[in-house]
Amino acid sequence: MSTKGKKILLQGIYGPNEDSPAFFNERGFNLIEEWEPDFTISVGDYNVTLNPLLDNKNYLNDNNHLASHALKSKIDEFELVDIWRELNPQGRTYTWRKFNENKQARLDYFLVSSPLAPYVQKVEIIPGMFSDHSAIYMDIDFSRFIRGRGFWKLNTSLLKQEEYVNLVKKTIKRVVSQYAIVENDPSFYTKASEELLQFLREQTPESLQIQKLSINPQLFLEVLLLEIRRETINFAAFNKKQRLQKKIADT
């Protein structure tokens, strides 16, 4: 489906009732890779819980933990949000129950692309008919949907890439040096050349935290986050382009 020029993938999921990480790694989200939609809504019975402490009741063991780990990795990779949990951070409402053992779990949920999250009006778990599962319901107000950047969330899977981590470290050093007061000179950044490079090389995480700055800490934090966001978007776009080129070359 599409709305206002944006392509939205709506897919149903039925996860295996066993500890099968291969399902999520190889099949569960392959349409996102193939179609490359602007936004994704993935809904269904995943047969795993994301947070055993909140999503399980009367369980003796943490079941299907390998599959759960694989699903969480895909959620990070594709920047998805468990929207019911987002709106109910400490909620304990379940979608499946085994009456004779009084076991319950939240196995059914919506995963939505993070930019769609602000447009979700409500998500509910409601009674199901002739089933041991409840039904789930989500209301998205597309009338407020506008084209643009929307809500941005860091794809935490990038933190596993050494190249990206080094990029963030360099960005922090660059932004600190831009506003650093060195030898009582607030314009150090605009004057320095090799001196600046040496200053950057000498900085450690500890020294960066005590570096005197020419702007107030709150403004500095906002600038730093904007710069990290910009570098992250560029890094992710470059990686996506490389994956696409490799995919074309392999076909």
C-alpha cells in the first residue's frame, strides 16, 4: 500500500513455536530487504516474547531465547518499534494463555517503522473469539501523515560495526574541538591547523568530559547529537548503497 507518495509494507507474521532463530534471520523480514519500503508494519503471532519479565506470567523458564535474540536484532536492524510496549512501558497485558497451567504471554504484537510511531493513535489487546489468543488492534491517523524526516531513531545494530563506532568517536572529538577553549582562546578552532590535529589526537574520553567549552552544555549537546545524527544517516545510506550494488552484482 502507499500513502502520500510513501510505500508501506504490511506483512503478517506467524513465528514457529520452537526456538528457531533461522526463521527471523532468513525469512521473517526478507520482504523488507527485497522491497525496501519507506515504512513497515509487521503484525502477527511471533511466538516469542521480547521482555520475559514483563511479557511472561507463570513461566518457569525463558523459552525460545535464541529466536527472541534474533528477532531483537532484526528490530534494531530495520529500526522497528514494538509500539504497544512503547505506549505501555510497564504494562502487563497478555495475548495468549494456557488455562490449565495459568500461563500467559504477550506473543502477538505490531512492529512498526520508527517514523510511523508518532502517528499511532492507540494500540489495544482485545478479546479474541474461539482462540487461546487475544486479538490486537492498532489505529494510525494517516490524515496527519506528512512527508519529511519524521521521528528518527538510532539503528543500534550499527554499534556492532567498528567503522561506525570510530566514526562517532571522531565526530565527538571534532565537535568538542570546534567549541573548545584551549589556552584561554575560544577561537582556537578557527585558527588551528596542525595544532588542531594534534589537539584531536591527544583527547581521551575522560579529557573530553572536562574540556572547557565556549557554549553552554545544553546547546553543545544539541549540536553534538545533530552532528552524530547527520553522520549516522550518511553512513547508513552509504552502506545501503553498497549492499544494493552487491545484490545487483550477485544476480
